[in-house]
Amino acid sequence: MTHTDIPPRYPFRTDMPSLWAVIGKGVSDAYSTIPQTILCEPAVQLAGGRHGAPLVVSDPALARAVLQDREGNFMRHPNMRRLMRRSWGHGIGAAEGEDWRRQRKAATPAFTPAAVERRIAQFALAAGKAASEWPQDERVDLPDIVARIIADIVFTVLVDGKGAVDTGAVAADLPGYMRRIASFDSLDLLPLPEALHDWRAGIAGDPAVRHLRAVARSLTARRAGSDDMIALLEEVGPVEDNILGLMPAAMDTTVWGTSWVLHTLASQPAWQALVAQEARDCGDALTLDRLPVTRRVVQEVLRLYPPAPLVVRAASKRQELGGFPLVKGHTVTISIYAMQRHRGFWDAADTFDPDRFLPERLGNNPAYMPFGIGPRMCIAAQFALAEIAVVVARLLADLDLAPAGPAPRVTLQVTTRSATGLGVVAQRRG
């Protein structure tokens, strides 16, 4: 089963940006400087001359070279390192070297297939509660409601909130928190003290930042007897930093990924009906192996709207990548969004077609990496995939969604979002 409608897509620029555009917008909104030729070419070098000009990559072989095969030749870009520090402190997301390896190894048992399977009932419980309370016959913005579902999951499954966390307040403050810690401009490229960069960004005084930090501090003080993912990290990493970092890491991308799936299905009634029937056939026994259609739908939406649309690295030494010379410190942006819509790797690349993920059609497409690849690949990839699939299935078992304007306007920064929201109207299924 396929559908020919083209879901909303990012409007790549039709020209090559000037040097001034790259300097002015390349840090705060990197995608606004990338031409649409990135959808056809393996890489595009932006203005600034052949040496030192930012290189944008959309070829999976080049992406693997940077993130996996030659990973030691590249390092986190300074701005990405700054973002991770603001979010994670010294926790797993910001850690480097042996410190990172210890923390990652300790956290791994929380995300094994067996561990994920044990959590499915809790995913379904949170979604079922939201379905029972969902406003009927009025427009709602999906990220607002989905954020509360995901917050309920985070503070029961990953962090033991002991019933003391106002998950609605955390969900409401998360967008502002993300905007603040991910606030960058061209001055962020200057080698200034980190405290000065944070002061320029207004980190310390932001109410959302102060609230989430207070939540992490309070939960750290209540840790006695907690049996959650954070417990695995207590002996190898800072507890408060890991709790704080987990909030945006486990919520922001999952909220938008789930919201894009629901909004896409609201616009695809035939596929929505298949997902709803699949969920109803499961009854109270939702398991991933009984949701094959839902899984394909989620995979396809994460192809069209990858949670992290770009990965930025800097060359750690002089080298060559795909015929392009790189100097030490050279910025290399891997465009996951463009790679997953690249005309050389996908048929009808902008079309919504979950059946492309049937085993006999997909094969092993190297251009599919919504959670990254290599040592720094998202440790919770399978957890997030299961969480999204179960939440979507459980909601649609009870709710029939229809799109409500305005039309989405895709933005690609830290997360794939819509600047105009993702509106739907719901009715109860008969």
C-alpha cells in the first residue's frame, strides 16, 4: 500500500549562499545556508574558498567515514560540545574519552531489547491516560500533548520521580529550555571563556533553565531506593548532571518524532486506519512484534523527519574527505535530513511510503540513520523507536485524528520541528 501525497518538507535554498550569508546564519541556522543540490550531490562546499569553507555531506559513505571509520580524525564541533555541556554538564551526553566509555557501558543494560520490551506496558499506560483525557472536536497542538505523555514515561521508566515531579510543568518548560541552551550566533565561534558564552546566551537567568535544574537537584536528593536508568550511572557519573541531561535528550526528539508520526497519519486516513486496527487487534497485549505496520510507519516518518537533522564535526587534522581537502578545525556538517531524502538513495524520496520498509524492498539502505551511527550513535535508539510506536498505536486505538491548520513549516536546527506547530482535531473511534 502506498500513497502519492507529498508531506511538508524543508524549503532548501535554490542558490549557493554568499560568504556573508554563511557567516551571518551558518551558526544560528545552518540549514538556511545549504542549497538544494545537497539532495543530489554527495557533498557541497559552501562559500569561503576551498580551504576552511564549511563542507556539508549527504552521502552515507562519507558520513560513515566521519562518524565511524575515521572517527579519530574528527572531533565534536565546539558549538556542539558547548550544547552538550549546557545540557549534560559532565554526564554521559557531554563526557569524552574513558569517562564517556564508562558511563555508556554502565547505561547500556537499560536499553537492551529485553529491557525495552519490559517497559512497553508503561508506554501504553501513559498513552492510554492521555487518550482518555484528549480534548474532543477542538484543535490541539500535538507537541504540547505528546510532551506530557513522554514526560510521564521519562519520570517513571528512566528517572524515578517518586510521584513528586509536575510532569506537565516540565513538558511546558522544555521548549524554552531547548531554545535557550541551543542559542548560538557567529560570536560563539570566538575563543572566549565558556562562562562568557553562557552569559551572552542568558543561560543562568532563564526561568525554564532554572526550573529544570531545580527538578534535577530535587530528584538527586530523593535518590534513596530508586531502581531506574540513573541508578546504573550512580557509580560512574554525576547523578544531577545525568538527570538534567536526560530530560531534553529523552523528551525533545521523542516528542517531535511522535508528533510528526501522528500528524502524518492524520493526513493519511488509510494508513491511520491500518495502524488503529492493528492496535485494536492487540487489545491489552501490545507488543512490538504485533505492530509491524506501525513500525514501518514510524520508520518512514523518522526518515522524512529525522529527530536530529544534522551532526556537526570538526576535522582534528589536515586530511581529505570525498575529494575535498580539510584543514584542522574544518567544519563538516552531516545532513541527515538530506541523506534520508537523497535522490540517489531513495525512490520518490519525498513521498510517504511506509512499505519501502518491507524487508523485501528496503534491503540494507545505507542512507537510513535517523539515530546516527558509530560509537556516538544514540544509545536509546531502540527504546525511542518502541516508545513512539506504542504511544502512537495506543492513542490511535481510541482516537481518530484529522489535520488542523496552519500548514506545518519545517525547521531544521537541533530537532526537526514545525514553526507553525502540528495541529490536529480528534474524535473518539466507534
